[in-house]
Amino acid sequence: MIARDGRVVVVGGGLASARTISALRRKGLTGPIDVISGEPHLPYDRPPLSKDVLTGSRDDTALPFDIAKLDVTVHRNRRAVGLDTASRTVRTDAGDIAYDGLVIATGASPIRMPGDGDQLTLRTIDDALTLRRRLVPGHHLVIIGASWIGAEVATVARDNGCAVTCLESAEVPLAGAIGDDAARHLLPWWKGIDLRCGVTVGSVTPNGVLLADGSTVPADSVVTGVGVRPAVGWLDDSGLSVDRGVLTDASCRTDAPNVVALGDVAQRWSPSAGKHTLVEHWDDAGGAAAAAAAALLSDDPPVLDPVPYFWSDQFGHKIQYTGAHSSTDAVAVYSDHDGALAAVTWTAADGTLTAWLGIDRPRDVVPARTSVGGPVTESPVVEALQKTHRVVHDYEGARR
Ligand code: FAD
């Protein structure tokens, strides 16, 4: 725990950073706060980048962040390059900064494919604005990866009249995220897109994409959306415990004194899952901020164990998912009587509802999130679905 007038350094200038700074001030920190941010911008929101910014309905996604009111010094375009927890110093590309308390909020970086061809990724507002300029009628866009980012980019590109090819290594889009059984029902949404599943990309070349089988897919532009890696490189010599992300307890505390980590960079202990989990979603990055601030300012911070939640807007639909399913859960897919997909539920062998996915059903999210973790037979959301919808598929999973 640090004194109220202690100096806090926050590395990273995204959602987790902005929310933690507000929480620190709300909880009474009076000491200086320095933000080391690798970007030229003040904190902004990323989910709209692949939605409103790409469509052109927004140019600015700034988060509420009043530098003067929060009394914070933001070092823009400055990168942390090392951490010495013994001397409590962050090394940066423009000198060292000492701290009493440290917040690690460096998020994640997109994974890139090999090759020397021009390859766009979508993580920053500058990435989104660059991609947007290319989404003009007739432009041939090749998207590598048909997961959340790939689907959202494909939506806008198709609607803008681009010729869109999407290369996916799994058998169906989103299979890695929600499993084949559920994902195959979303396939019709990809109409008008040259979707090639089960292909392996070798590299990005100046003319397009070279596949592992030696064939090429020509492209005017290539966007890679194959996932992200927590931005932990600067912590290599720090002695902090890092797996994929920085390991923390359920209150965001790392194994170094007065050092907390949250957001996409952190792999936090989940009491309900009984393991460290890397969530990589907006709700968790912002939702952990109050606990991270409390972990610096008190010896008894709250224990976090939220039911995970995320959403995606694609092909004219809003997908919302809450919970955490396993590949052995039974999967039920529901549609309304006109055949429109409505929801997917996952149930463990002991009858526990482990996850729920809704399609264009925002009002069901809160009750679904509340009933995840309890018996499926007691979930009002599932009961209502069973009354008003039909089950189009009921997969028993690997448990039978
Ligand atoms: P970030 O927002 O990534 O912020 C980290 C910051 O740290 C960055 O500014 C980075 O430049 C900086 N940084 C990194 N390394 C260093 C360093 N060494 N020194 C200094 N600064 C550094 N989630 C959902 O739930 N639903 C969605 O629909 C959704 N859509 C998304 C769409 C896009 C295009 C993207 C990119 C993400 C989306 N997400 C979505 C995920 C969500 O935005 C992230 O979970 C969230 O932004 C994580 O916040 P963060 O603060 O941990 O990391």
C-alpha cells in the first residue's frame, strides 16, 4: 500500500489506464500521477474503431479524461522499455521515472503474419483511419482471420462495395471463440464475401497473400486480424511473473510490491475458474480499475470474479456473450419461428449454465449474466427461450 501523497506511474494510455487514474483520484490519491503512453493521443475507446470509425460515422472516440481535473502528467509518444522493481523505477526511451505505486496497463499488440508485403492491423485510431481510406468500391481487400475483428472489418468493407476475401484456418468463422457447433449457424451472414475456410496463410507478399499450399491470393490491401499478444516485452528483465500476460491475484496485484496490472496485458486469477485468465475484452479492462486502484491504496482490496462479457457488431447483428464455456459443454442453438437465430446456450455436464450468447437481444444480457454459473433449469432467460423459440440444434458436446 502506498501513501495518499505517493507518486503513481501508469504505463499505457488506454481504457484501463484512464479508468484506474479516475479511480485513484476518487479514492483520495493526492500525489502526482505520470502516464507513459506509447501513442500520440489521450486515452480513447477501441471498440468503435472497427465499427463507427470504419463506417465513417465517427472520427473521434476519446474517453472522458480531463488532464487538468485529474491533475495528471501525460508523456505521449513515450515507451516504457524496462522495469526495476527493487529501485522502483520504470525505464523509458526518454529517461527513468521513479514510482511509489505502478499500474501496468499496456494492453496488447496485434499478431502479424510473416512476409514483407504491406500488412494492416487494427488496434489504434490511426490504423482505423488508414484502413477506412482504403474501403472504397472495387478495392480488393483480403482479410486474414475470420474472428471478431475480421468479421467487423468484412462487414464494413462489404457494405462499402469492396471485393472482400477472407482467409480462415478453422472450418468456420469464429470457431476459436465460440466453437464450431455455434459458429456454423452464423455462416450465412458472410454472404457476398469470398470466405475461404481451412486455409493456411504462409506470408504476406507485395502482391497479396501466399498460402501454405503455394497458391497466391492477390490483394489491393491485406488486413491481418488473427489475435493479439499482451504487451509484456518491456517487462522481460523485471522479474515479474509473466505467463502470456502479467500474472496477478484476483485484486490485480502482481508479485512485486505496489505494482498492479489490469486490462488486456493482465492474466488475473479467477476464483471461480480456479486459474489465471486472460480476458481481453472492454468490460473487464474497465471493470477492474476500481480494484486495481484500491490495491495500491489499501491492504484489503476487493476480490474480482466477474462473469465475463463481450459484444461484437457484425453483418447487421449485435452478438453479446457472457460466461465462459468449455468444449465439453452441451450447446443448444435457438431460433425464432421465422428461422432467425436468437441465442446459444452452453451447459456443463452437471447442469450448470456456463455461457449464453444472444443475437440482437440486448435486454437479455443482464439476466443472462446473472444466471450464468447457476443451474440451467433455474435460468429465466433460458426458460423464456424454451417457451418462445425452437431449438434448431442441440449438441451434447464431448461429454457423451
Ligand atoms: P489498450 O486499450 O490496448 O491500451 C494500452 C495502451 O498502452 C496503448 O495505447 C498502447 O500503445 C500502450 N502501450 C503499450 N506498450 C507500451 C509501452 N511499452 N510503453 C508505453 N505505452 C505502451 N472488446 C469488446 O468487449 N467488444 C468489442 O466490440 C471490442 N471491439 C474492439 C475493436 C477493436 C478494433 C479493438 C482493437 C479492440 C476491441 N475490443 C472489444 C477490445 C477492447 O477494446 C480492449 O479489451 C481494451 O481496449 C483493453 O484496454 P487496455 O487499456 O487494457 O489496453
